[in-house]
Amino acid sequence: MASQMTAEPGALSTDGACASFVEVDRCSGLSRAEFVARYQRPRRPVILTDAARAWPLYGKADPEYFRQHFGQKVVRVRGREYPLGELLELLQASTPEKPGPYPCKFAMAVDFPELLEQVEPRFGYSLPDRQGSALLPQRLFHGVNNLEIFFGGRGGEFPYLHYDVMRLHAWITQLHGDKEFTVYAPGQEHLLYVNPEIPWQSSVENHHHPDYERYPLMRQAVSQKILVRAGETLFLPCGWWHTARSLTPTISVAFDQLGPDNWSDFIGDVVADRRRLGAAAKGLALGLYLRGAGVLMSVAERFGAHRQAHWGGR
């Protein structure tokens, strides 16, 4: 099937105003080679309109579906427990003036294991993924969820500006509703007030509406707004800063990818984190090990390794 590409205008802005417009491609029918050449290798965000179409959950994951199947399931958000049906009612009533709780995100393997088969097969664009490799110390991913489901209500805003930890590629599939992403290309870290204690997060408070007197450099940062609609998948390459807000009630599934193309970026973040924690020597040793392991992984990938299409492993 030949690829189809359309352009979605997204506001490219500085100083909170629309300065110009850029094009965010919306594609269908891309071959893996086309995806790698156009987007993964040059690290350009793209919206894929058909990536998740084979998922059984695709096209049926609306609030009513979750009320019927999981309405009594107790979930925890911001230290409070809710039956999921009650939480969905709050999100349905959410407004920008009085938003419901957000983000309501859950590790799918822990909180909704019944859904794992409903979001398979993992689409080929997001493979290979080295996160589950036996050569990779899994303690590096302690506290990191590789597959999450998000519920949101109108006006719900993600609480911080960030890039995905350890410079993993981000894949976000919008199952229901419309979500607006604000993204900043890498290289603008000096303008984004990076938190020295958590270097993958910005320390800017109320970043959706920043106080430019308090954060004057943010005026110079160039941002782009991307609208992701139900059924679409957003690919955000490693190191792209982003945040999001729900324009309607939303349901999303997100996961990360560690492949050969962002392996060096991953090692750099891991080593820098050890250095920040005062373990520079251990970080250096870990970096040397990971570089060697990466060579072995690359050889194994020539024979099909790390191309698991189903959710398993850690």
C-alpha cells in the first residue's frame, strides 16, 4: 500500500504568540523503510493514522466501554482511590475552568492486565526495542512503566514539561478524544529551565501559561502545537520536550522505545545520571558495558532479535 501524507498546520510560537506555521505530517500506509528515512533517522515527529488499527481495542475504547468492563475497578489518582466509573464521571464533567484530576495514568500490566491482548500486535514502526534484552540491566528501568493508559477530561493539563526519561522514543496512541501536544525540539534546553535534580523535566511552573517575568528565557523558546485525534498515533523522537492537555474527554495508550538509533543517547543519559548522583566511576564502567552490549545487540538484531510484537518481559 502506498503511503499517503497530509499536512496539519501547527502553531510554531515564541513569546506566547503565533509566529508562523509548520507542517506536521499525517501519514498512512508507510513502509518501515519510509518511516525510518523520513522521521526516525532525522528525528521528526509524525502522526501515523493507521499504526494501531490492528489492535482489538482500536475504535471501541470510549468511556462507556470502560464503564461497562471496568466500572467497579478501584484505581488510585493523586493519593485518592476511585471506582473507575466514578473517575470517568468526573472526567466527563471536567472543564478548563474546573478540570478533573489529571493525569490519570496507570501501568497497563499492573492495573489493566486484561487489556494487554487488546493493544497487540505492537506495530512494527516501534521495533526493534531493546528494553527487555537479557544484556540490559533491568534495574535501569526501576520505576519506569513501559506501557501506560491515560484517562483525561476536558481542560486536563499534564503537570510538567519533559522528555521521556533516558531519551527513549515516545509513542502515544489516542484511542478516544482529542489531545493537544506542545513540543520543543532538542537543543533548547538552555531556554527551558531544566531541573538540575531531574534533568529530563523543566522546572517552569504553570508551563502551559508561563510567567515570562520569572522565566524570561522561555520567550525565546520555539514551541509547536500538535493536535492528535482519536485513532492516531504520535511518534515523538528521543529528546523532544513535550507536554499535553485534553481538549475533550480522552483515552490514550503510551509506551517507549529503545532501539539502535537512540542507543548512544540512552547511554549518555544513564552515565550522566550516575555522575549527578556522585557515582561517576560506576557510570563510566556502566557506559563501557552498554557500548559493548550494544554491539552484540546490533548483531543479534540482524537475525530478528528484539522484534517481539507482544507485550511481555518486564
